[in-house]
Amino acid sequence: MTNAQLGLAALLNLACLTTQAQAVNSLGMTLISVPAGAFYMGSERDGKEVDESPVHRVTLSAPFRMAATEVTNAQYEAFDPQHKQLRGKRGFSTQDEEAVVFVNYQQANAFCAWLSKKEGKPYRLPTEAEWEYACRAGTVTDFSTGSSLPQVYQKNQATDRNTAVVSLKVAQTPANPWGFYDLH
């Protein structure tokens, strides 16, 4: 699996959504209600990805719920116990409370389908717009913290868009104003 695939798996797997009201599910995932609303999506800053511009207005017409943290190894392995064999591969993601890695888009969708059946509520992956809206948490800047990330957010990974992957125990950075952790 390439670093790009790892990044895709991590991004797509960071949260599952449900439209049903609940605070904590049977896997211990805290689900946060996100209001409908509009925001400016994208970035014009140096170092942005080609698909991040131009900045454009996006309206999310319905509220949704999203997990406060990434899916952990323990949560994912309730669905796929064989995944535990991948822990520590390449030297990271060894603990139960670390964000799950080595999961592709199809596996992330299968996890959501399994969780939907288990909980009796619909779960799905967030759209890119929902993800960025939750990330920004009602702010108009590139990050919920302003135009840059404070040093405390940079302890877990590089923010210079390099492809290095590091272990990340969930909820190790301060929550954004809406209560989401580790989104940047």
C-alpha cells in the first residue's frame, strides 16, 4: 500500500456519519450533531493541492452527525478482527486507541454498512464538503484555529503536506469549536 493510499484510507475512514440522534454508539464512538449551513470550501494558500481551488461557496442543506474522532483500531477490529495482523506494519498504529490505518475506501464503506446493521441506524462516510465544514467548525479561515495551526496541533504529523505517516492516538489535539479532534 502506498503512502497516498494510506492517506486516502485514513481520510475516508476518519469518521462515519449517521442522521439519527445519539450521543455514543455501541463501539464507544461519540457522535456530534453538525448543523446545516453554508461555508467557503477550498484554499488559495501556498502549498495547497490542485483540487483545493478556487474557493467556492457550499451549502449543506441538512444537519448530520459525525464521529468526534477517527475510527480506532479497536473499533474497526470489532468489524474485521483479521485487521489486527496489520498493527505495527511499517512501525506505526500498534495500540487500540490509535487511528486505524491500512483500510481502503471499500473497506471503510463495508465498516459503515456493518455498523449500520449492528446499530439499526444509517452510517456512511462523510462527503468532502461535510468533512471540511466540520473541520472549519463555522470559521472563515483555512483552519478552525485561524490562518495557521498552532504548534500543539503539529505534534502528531507534519503539516507541510509530506507523505510521512505517523501513529496517532485519537483525541490528542485540542477539539475544534464543534468538538471534533485531529481533523487537520
